[in-house]
Amino acid sequence: MQQIIYTIQPNDTLYKIAHLYGSTIDAIMDTNKITNPNLISPGTIILIPVEEEDIAALPGSLIYTVQPGDTLYIISLLFGVSSQSILKLNNIDNPSLIYPGMKIVMPKEARNPFQPIEPGLIKYTILPDDTIYKVAGRFAVSVQSILNVNPELDPLRLMPGKEILISIPKNAVAIYKGFPKKKVALTFDATYGDNNQVNKLLKTLSDNKIKATFFLSGIWLINFPPLVRAIAAEGHEIGNHSHTHPHMTLMSSAEVDNQVMRTDALISNISGSSPYLFRPPYGEYNQAMLNNISSLGYVSIMWTIDSLDWKSPGVDQITSRIVNNIEPGAIILMHQSSSQTSEALPDIIYKLKEKGYDFGTVTQLLNA
């Protein structure tokens, strides 16, 4: 059976959608884990199972409805396939002539970034030094809750690289710092700026054998795939920073979902990593948004110290602001585009080491 990826429009009902595409209300509800057919919101992306579409496609094909702002390049990154494979499969001669509402059949190897997920479950990849107790402490859940959603998991033999599910609390919280030990996390937000200092930052981090956490937005991922791959190749942690860096507290739940899911797909397909850390744009959030982010399998991460490097206050000011305000478990906010940050970083690291601090990713900071 084919599936159409569809964005709900104002005044849509499940009856109207099912009738339009020759599907059924029950089939749509079942595919998308919808419990109340009357509670659908414009902007929500759903899958519509259909027997046969009006374009040539093999059984089981995924059919994407082009959205405003999409390009063939963006679509190829979202689904993890080449632009050429999409062009060939759909007999498109000119890649510039795609338009909103156009239906495109995706190659069979495409990854569906809009696959409905089980609310409140994080997909977590086990680290080399993890124990079941460390993982439980990191997410403030019980060992038993982890075993309940991973019945095949042997708690005494956690295999690094294995992906497991973590059931997280319904009322989510934003995390501002890690456990109070002499370890800190360097974090870098990437959204704007052609003045990328990533290669300089990576060299400094590599020279000091430090792993950091990079929070990447969708627009930055689209513009700089080679830098994304370089970050991942160095073993740094990658988090989600929304798609377009909007004021998300002003958005509907469906719009928040779209911001996170699109960026999730880009991170996974470009870097090969599975993100579960989210940093709200501008540091703005409310309880509804935190719960929304949590339901998508993400933990919201804020910061303990804001370097204010985006204001370009000077290398010495950036350094002193971080070093003078450091505390155990601190999460330090910086940005990839500031040349002052790349200049300040070696001295920041040196002075924090002098104070007896070690460094780790945000995930490592959350270890008890």
C-alpha cells in the first residue's frame, strides 16, 4: 500500500481527507496513532494510506507532497536520497520546476522523516561507559521503566551503539546544568552567519582532546553539510536547534512538530547520528512547548553560562565571563560563527583546566 505524506490544511476533517484520497478514517487514524478524529490541527503532517495513487508508483511507495519553501535539494536531504534518484524516478527534466502541492514518489531507500512516533519515548544510543543506573539517572527515570519499554534488554550487558527507548516524564523540564562535579560542557549553537569558525573550533577541541555538543538548526544543516559531517567525524555530540530558529512559544503544536521533525531528519541523514537533545531558539519556552518537545523524544537543554559571544564583546570579555562564572556541571553557551569565540576558546580551555575542570558533552554531564 502506498502512503502519501500530507500536511493538514485549515478546515480539513479526516472524513474530507479520506474521501479526497480514497482512504478511510480508520486507516488514517491507525497509521498516525490518532485517538480523536476531531482533534486534528492545520500544519500537522500525517500519512495517508492509499491503494493506488494517480501517479505511477510501486506498491508500498512513499509519496511526498511538496511544501512551500521546498527545493529538490532540501527534499533529498530530508529523505536521505540523491536528487538524481528523485529526478529519474519521477521523470523530472528540470529540478527547478517543482512546486507546492506537487506529488513526488520517493525512492524505495528513502527514510520517512514524518513517520509517526510513540509519544514520550526517546531513542537513546548507549555510550561505552553507560550502565543501566547511569542512563536512568541521566533521564530522571527508574531502571524498571527502562526495562518495561525494552523487554529484551539485558541490564547487565549494555552494548555500546545499541539504540534503546527511554520513557520520559509527562511534565518535561528544561535542563540548565549537569550533575555538580568538576566537569563542564562546551556547547555551540549554529544557525546564522557565513563566517563559520567550525574548522578552527574543531582543531582547538581536537588538540585538547575535548568532545563538545553542537546544536544545529535546519537552515545551517542545509547550507553546510560538509561541516556537519566534520563535526560528527570528530565524535562531537549533535543536538536539534529547530529548523528556522523561530519564536516557538508563539507556534502551534503542529508547527513545533514540523520544526523539530525536519531538523531531526536532516541531522540523521547528513551526520548519521540520532539526536535527542533540543535547545530552544532564543532560550524561549513554556510548559506546553517543553511537553511538546518531550513528546517528540527530546530533552530540552538550556545553559548555565551565556558567553554573549554573539554580541562580539571582545575576546577577553568572552573568556572572563566564562572563567569567572564557572561552576561544577556548567553548560556553556557559545556560537560557531563568532571569530572572537574561536580566538578565545584556547585560553578558556587552558584557564578552566587550571581550575581543575574536565570537559564532556551535555550527555556526559548528565551522568550522576
